[in-house]
Amino acid sequence: MYSRIVLVLLFGVSCAGLTSLGFWQLQRAEVKRDRHAAFLSAHHQPALSFDTLVEAVGNEWRKTTAEGHYGGQHILLDNRIRNGRPGYEVLTPFRTDGGRTILVDRGWVALLGAREVIPDVNVSTSHATVSGYLGPPPVVGLTFDESTVTTEALSASVWRLQRIQFETVSALIDTPVWPAVVYLDADREGALSPQWKLPGDGSDRHTAYAVQWFAMAVVLAMIGLYNLRRSSGQHD
């Protein structure tokens, strides 16, 4: 009798745990759908003039334009792989006519052999118009310490960073930078190899995981019922 109670409790707790994991994945899928809907809504609205923005929060994924000039300084975001080739994502500060400075992500360049070799990332500092969409900094890999950023000065105006932190970049260029990034359109001056991965829905994967968890819960429940019935038959 005692063993049957333990068996029921064991299978019951396990099934409940698997079921809760399934519902958790469904919740994550819903969050992804809501986030994607918000992105589509923002991205399809008319472009904003960057200098008219009051704050970065709430304007993610909005198309924007700005007039001004590049400052001649460059940030190389390290470890950006494309088609199996190592390289950098190039972010160049852009000073707008309204007096703001924002990082413009111009795209990707390949690593030219030795890491000491600086790729050609120069761009005209004449007056120009940039256009693209606003977004958070490029996503990097797993980071254990958010408080520190490894900074390598490759020259007086080029730095290599492992991730983008606005406070760090502001200190490097001695100018406050706007807490967002403009992902440059491919047809604009200074664009390198922009192939932006816009946020996708991504909910299908979580739904598939939920189905797997629910299926495991059903299978485990069937195994538990079978063992329980077999145990009952042996005691009759």
C-alpha cells in the first residue's frame, strides 16, 4: 500500500512538472507573438526625424532619418560571424545637425587575417543624410559580467569592443551618445554589408516545445496508470 502511494505521488508530481513546462512554453510563445506584432506596427509607420525624438524608449524599430556628419571614429564589434567568416560589425558615431550623437551600424566587414590589421572602415565626414531603423545594440553572446566591457584601442580613432555599452562608447569618443542604434539602409553612403536580421515571430519553436512537454506528460501518465493497475492486480 505504501509503495502505491509513493508511486502515485511520484508520477503525479512528474506529470504536473511536465505540464507546467508546457504552459510556460505557451506563455513564451505568446510573448514572442506580442513582441513581433509591436515590431511590425512600429516598423511600418512613417519615418521619424531623429532630432525630433524625445527619448529612445518606445521608438524601437521605427524608421528614422538624420542629417549631419560622421565623426571619423569607429567601433568594431568583435566576433561577428557571417557565412562562416569572422569579422566585425562597424558602428560609427554620427553627429546630427541638432547636436545629438548616435551610433550608426553600417554593416559587416571581414577580419583581414591578423587581428592587429584594421579593416578599411573609413567614411566621408562631409554633410550627409542617414536613414535606417532604430533598435537596441546588436545582440552578442552570453555575457557573465554586464558591468565591464573589454576595450582595445587599435588606433587613435578605432576601438574593438566585445559588446556595445553606450556609457563605454561615450567615454571613448568623449561625447554622450543616444541610447539606441541606427541600422543603416543599404543604399546610404557609408553602408558596408548590412544584412539586418529583423526580429521574427519565433513562437513556433516554443509551441513545438510545449507540445513535446505535454506529450511527455501524457506518456508518463499512461506509464504510471499501467504500473498502478499492474500493482493493484498483483495485490488482489
